[in-house]
Amino acid sequence: MNGNTIKKALTLAGFATLAGIGSMIGAPAASAAAAADAAATGGRTVAYVRAGVIYSSDGVTETRLTEDEVNARPRFNPDGTKLAYLHNGTVWVMDADGGGKRQVSDRTAGGPSWSPDGQWIAYAALSCTGGPGVFRVRADGIGAASEPLFPASCRDQALPEVAYVMAQPEEKAAAGPRLADRLRTDDAVAWSPDGTRIAFRGGECESIADNCLSVGNVASGTERAIDYYGGGGSGTSGFGVVPAWRADGQKVTWTTYTEDGTVVRVTEADADGGDRRQVGTAGDREMVYAGTGTGVLTAAHQGHSWITAVDLATGARTPLRQGSQPTIGA
């Protein structure tokens, strides 16, 4: 294999690091490839999961943040200095460099999300009704009691004692039904940038739909469904999961699946669920925003799941690192 072939292969693989490639193709070429990866995310750090381990990358260096392989759904806090994540099914917090790990949730949880002021962490767990609910806990509390947010009827009820079984997100690129089955009950939540709303799977809409995605008002407890599947809500079976907000709060994205031969896809819509469109290609999932014009999502690449930057206007794609469940730092 000649030098040009090596250079092309490694650049496409997204592993253009100064130390690892400079000896083969020259440091300037490696620097250029790394700069392109960093530019694809606006120069922001990306954290992600590979085989149950959380990593971060600044476009040049990949850093392992967790020692064991029982971690999922990392989310940066608003200033990018900390990460909330699932460790053995409960919510933990760590510094962005992997230090200072501590548990904050008092029950088994779904994927967490920070309030815009960084004071609270929302997560999904078993509600007083016996179905999925949304709670919040102080980000700086160790063993602090969680507070129910949704359904609102649970706000004055005792917390359930039964542990909630979280979904186990898929780490490898898998086809149709297998990946869909693993995503179907993923209960990651997303707090809106203005702090007034939380998007989550399920909600009051489950009284008429088989599956649905809701946006709840934190202050009032009211809910609005933005995606329906089955039952009285829609004739199509499927689900909508893993929501994320654009920084201006005008758009929300989530992972969708419809059981009519359509594979897992990414949907983007207005905050009320209107003006929706498909983003990326078949098999894409778990998109978060890096600014208003770029999405970072999980995609199939070289037979594995890869963190991939997508230009939302042109569709241009840049594979970054092998992994899934991306989150973007400040």
C-alpha cells in the first residue's frame, strides 16, 4: 500500500491523530485531517460510548473517561465542564476529563439531561402510575431525593420503590428489527434550552397511542404529544425516542421507526412537532446539534456504529469516531 492509499484510508476512518499517523504520512497531513474533523463539529468536544465505555474527542485526541464497560447516554452540562451519564443504570456525574465521579440518582434511570442553569438533572424512571415518568435531581447532591415532574399527578405522591429497567442501547450497527427492538424503550429525555420544557418518551398520549413522544411544561405539568404511533393516534406502528433540542429551542430531533418496512431514521421538527423532515440516511439515529447547521449522530460506517457529523443543509457527512450516543460540549 502506497503512502497516498494509507492517507486516504486513515482520513476516511476519522483517526487522524498527530501521534498515530505522523510517522506514516507526515504530521502536516495528519494535522489537516484532525482539523477537518474538529471543524465538522465547530471545534467542540464530542463525548460518546463504545462497548459500554465513555470517551471524548477534541478532533485530535481520544480520551477514555470511564474505567468499566457499564455506561451509557452521556450528556454534557451547559458549560461543557461535566457529564451526566448512566452507570449500571443509575445517573452519575463526572468532570469532563473523567474525574470526580459520583452517583446522583436514587433509583434506576433512563438517559439524563441537564437543566440550562446546570443545577438539575432530569431522567426517566418508573412513575407513581406504574409507567414511565420523568424526575429531576439536584446535580450537586449525593443521595439527594428525586422529584417527580411527569406525569404531573405524581408530584404529590410518594416515590415508587420498584426499580425501573432501562433500555440497553445498541453499540454495533445492526439492521432493522434488532436495532429497533433495542431502541424501542430507550427513555432518554431532553431539557429545552430555555428550561421550560422536557421532551420524553410516553406520557398522557399513551392513553390513546401504542407509543408516543411528548413535550411537557415543567412549570404547569401539562403535556403535548409531538409524535404518535398506533392506537387512536396513528394507524402506523412504531416509536419515537431519544429527543434532543437545537440550542435556540426552535427545533427538536428524535429517532423514529415505523413498522412498514422503514428503517430507523432521524426526524427533525418544530418544537410543536410540525414541519417535520427526515435528516441523514437510513439507519441514522441519536442526533444532537452542534450549532444550528450541523447534526452529530450515530450512523453505520465500515460495519460499525460511528459518530458522524452531518451538514443539515447539504447532507455532507464526516465520520468522526467509532461509537454511538453522541453529546456535544460547549
